[in-house]
Amino acid sequence: MNSKWLEWAQSLSAIAQNGLAYCKNPYDLLNYERIQKIAAEIIAVHSDLDHSQANELLSLEKGYATPKVDVRGAVFSDNQILLVRERREKLWTLPGGWADINNSPAESVEKEIREESGYEARAIKLAAVYDRNKHSHPRYYFHLYKMFFVCELTGGASATSIETDGVDFFTENNLPELSLPRVTESQIKRMFEHYRNPDLPTDFD
């Protein structure tokens, strides 16, 4: 799929957001608001959002525009990796989500693992920092960096949550159907490589 429309919308939205954050001239502010509406129009034409929904989505972002940060934890036990099933999609992913304010990336991923799977884990290695746009995920309205941690299982027990309705461990060659917006098969397989070879350097785009 040609995704140039999303790149254009993201770029226009970032210009508008930065302008609205720092510009003092009232005429320029009106122009930045118009640029934001154009970005929303592009998204509305190419997605399942209408213009008002797209404009509201973009308007929620304030201050200087930067990529969002998503954290994912690769927890291993007996050469198997922990996955959770998203309750809404019924598809599987590494536990994780948005990094939280006032938590470090490691603290955020440990919290996500605990909340989504019931297990306690400790982040022991930052395995990868990926630009979501450079991997085979479906396109998303915002620009994301994805941080993958290899984690050590320390306790807890399997438990579902308001977001997940399945928790299980899987071998590398028997992965279930994945939630591709969150994780790809190649990323999971790369986590197995980091697990087997702890001295591998951190991957980054």
C-alpha cells in the first residue's frame, strides 16, 4: 500500500503542532490551525475516521512534536517466549504498551508485563530500538519508536487483564497469529537471537 499520504499527514501535523506550541502571532496561529485541519482531512480521506475524529485526534497532541515511545518485553522460560492475547483483537503480542510518565523505559515494560500477564519480570537488556515506520507494521497515525527489552522471569503467575484474555509461552517455530500493529514475527525471532546470544549489541534503525 502506498503510505505517502500518512507521511504527509504526520509531517503537516508536526509542523502545525510545533507552530501552535511556540508561535505568538495570531495570524500565523490561524495558519497553523489550518495546516492541522489539512492533515486531518488527509487522514479522513484515507482511513475509517471522519474529519472531526481525525482533527480531534491531532488536536490532543500538545507541545513540541516528537515520536511516541512503545515498550515491549521479551520474557523467556525454557526457551519459550511469553505472549499475551489482546482481548479486543484476539491476536497475540509481546506484553507492552506506551511508556509511562515518571517511569523509566525498563520500569514501564516491567509494569506492562505484570499488568498484562500476571508475571513479574526484570528487564536485563535493551535489545532493540526500532522506528515503527521502517518495519512491516500496518501504518499508524503517529510516529513511534519501539523499545524491546529482554527480560528475566522473577515470579508471579499467569493472569489475564482488562486488555488481555490469554497468556502463554510459545516456541520460536510455533508462534500464534500475531497482532501486527504491535509486533512482527521477525521482531520476535530477533528477540530469540538476543536471548541465545546475550552479547549481541542493541539493534537500532
